[in-house]
Amino acid sequence: MREELYRLVRSYIDKCNRCGDCRAVCPVFAEEPVETAVARGKLLLAGRLLSGELAPTPKLMERLDKCLLCQRCTFNCAFHLRVDRVVVASRAAMVEAGALPLAKRAVFSLLDEHSGSMGLLCGAGALTAGIWGKRIPEDSGLRLRFPIGGPLDGERIVPRPAARPFRGSAPRLFEVVRPKGRVAFFTGCYINYLAPSIGRDVVSLLNRAGVSVFIPNDQGCCGTPMMASGDFTRALRRMRANLETLSTPEVDAVVVACATCGTTLRDFYPEMLAQLEPDLAERARRVAERTYDITELLTEVVPLPELPSLSKRVRVTYHDSCHLARGLGVRSQPRKLLQSIEGFDLVEMQGSDDCCGGAGAFGFTQRELSVRIGSKKIESIRRTDARLVISGCHGCNLQITEGLTRAKAHVRALHTAQLLEMAFRGDL
């Protein structure tokens, strides 16, 4: 597959003129100022790996792993080179050579099947949470692990698993009277296995907007965890299965409440499948065209007819996740919703679209580096004196919550849908 991968990304590698503009914006380079940490260095390494000039060694894998895929270099590049695509392709070449760690292989296998093993595992985790973790803070719904070493050390915060997955406990269809349309809700893994309450908030908001919601039971992981780590075999399998599920003509749109799932469905699916699975390219394009983040749909397609007013002022700030802001181009829509509710004082933080350092598996495989990058985001949040920090990415909220807890900052991280529904219920 290495030759095919090289063909996919060679134009990006060849167009790099080594100007070094990427050095000014790369969060990894800011912490580790060596050439292999920055985009132009990684493009050079990836090109030589994919062309066969370099062998897939552990040292090379370590260098390629130190990338957040945040796209800051891409948006600062005169040629708009998709460095994230090149890094992912080079990781795929490493996986082809047998470099996928056992832990990732095990997790991806669980996410790639429909036997219910992941749901059972989460149920067991929920039942035994009192043994392996302690609660922090009381209203966070998160867990602080015991110090067991490695990437799961005593400072790692993980969500409490759901006793029952969202898709296994929610009805398949939430109808409204005289609906303005019907959407398919692509829940993603986080909502399904870890945060069903956010799923219920999303459905409630859509129903408030007059939209009926269909939840396909046979949907699965979007494929990003596998693809970002280079496991293209499983990623493509997930893409094919989800396209089959989401191509139903019975819905007008596909709604996501996960920045990562959204950018995968709308950005990665059509581009990757056009190259690797041409027979699915047209179907991927059609699904991408009708995929919306929840905040896009509620501002541009079916605006909420009535918005609540808060009984007291609440100071909030907003974090632009990489996948939502740069991946989907969704920046103004969440802010418009927040500013439309009387009582929210939205205060912009410095560097609102700077990466928080989470980036999925990066927060585990590059733990120390992830914490250093994230600490800058925490300081920006604290300077706003906000009570709440909002984003449309579950992974970002998890990383930010961990950083806020470490800094002993009394700020709570919420998903945009959570905050909106709390405002409607008067829970603020």
C-alpha cells in the first residue's frame, strides 16, 4: 500500500518550498523546537518513508506521532498544504510495517465491531467505577484514576462510562408535530458510550426547533481514531458501513454533535474514499453535503423559534476546537447561539482556536507534551474570569477539564448543546 499512499499525498510533499512559516504556528514546535517537530520536517520524513528511502523504524514512528493534526500549519501555509493528510499516510505506512501498538489494536477492534462488546465493557466500567477511580469535582461526571502508571496515571481524568449506551437506551425516532424536517443523528462514540446525557440534550434541542430525529442503531465509530493512527483497513471498513447507514433517503440531513465526527464525515470521507474506494465516492459526497454540526443546523437551517432568558448573568468563554473551526469552518454559529440568549456574557479568550493539546490518542501517547501545550489554553481561559468554557468537541472538553482541575480553577467545561439545553431548563 505504500506506493498508493505516496501517490495520494506526493503533491503536498513536492509543493513544500521549506519556507518555515509553519514554525510560527505549530504548537509542538513551540515546545520542542527541532526541525522534525514542525511540518516541513515531517513532510521530508514522510516523503522519504513513503518513497522507500527511509525504513519504518521506532524512532521515525516517534517523530511522526508528535503531530496533533490540528491543521494550524495548513492554514498558515501559502499553498494550503494538507500536512495532516501526509502525516496520516505516513502513519499508515508504519502500521503496514507492523508498528500499530497492541493497546490501540485492541481498542480499534472493539470500535470496529457490532457485537456489543464495547457496551458491555462500558457497563462493567460503570459498575466498578468506585474501585478504579474517585469523583472530581462533584458535578463533573468525570473520574480521576488511581496512579497506575504509564499514560493512565493518577492525574488522568476520564469520563465515567455509561451503564447503557445511548443508542441502546434511546428510542430510534423522536417525532414532533408538523415537523420542519427529519434528521439522522450520528452520535459518535463519546456520546454513545460515555455521555448519553449530551445525546438527550441534542435531541431535545432539535425537537425544540421542530425537527424529528432518527437515530440509526447500526451506525458505528466514524473511523477517525483508526485513520489518525494509520489503521486504514479498519477505518475504511467503518467508512463503508456508516455510509450504508447514513445514505437513507428518509432523512433530510445528518446532524453531529462531535467536531471530530463532523469533519470526518464531511471532509475525510469524500476525499479519502475518492482515492481509495472510488465506487463509494459519490455516496460519500452526498452524505458530506448534508452533514451539519448541531450549531450550524440551529443557526442556518432550522433556527430555534424561541430562546430562553437567564435569571442571572453568566460569564462564559468559547474554545474553538481544531476539528470544528478549521475542519468544518464552524466559528460564528456557536457564538451566535450563545449571544442570542439573554444572560450570557460571552468573553473571548486569547488564542481561542489554539489547540488544547488533547488530539485524541495524542493526550495518552505524548502525555507530557500534551500537558505542556494544554497549560497555555488553561491560562487563556483563566484570564477571562469565565465561569464556564464551552466547545463543540468532547475530547477538548476532557483535556480542558483535566487542565482546569490540575490548576484548581473553578471553571466548568461544557458542550455547546449541554449549555443551551441547561439554559432552556433553567439549570444555570
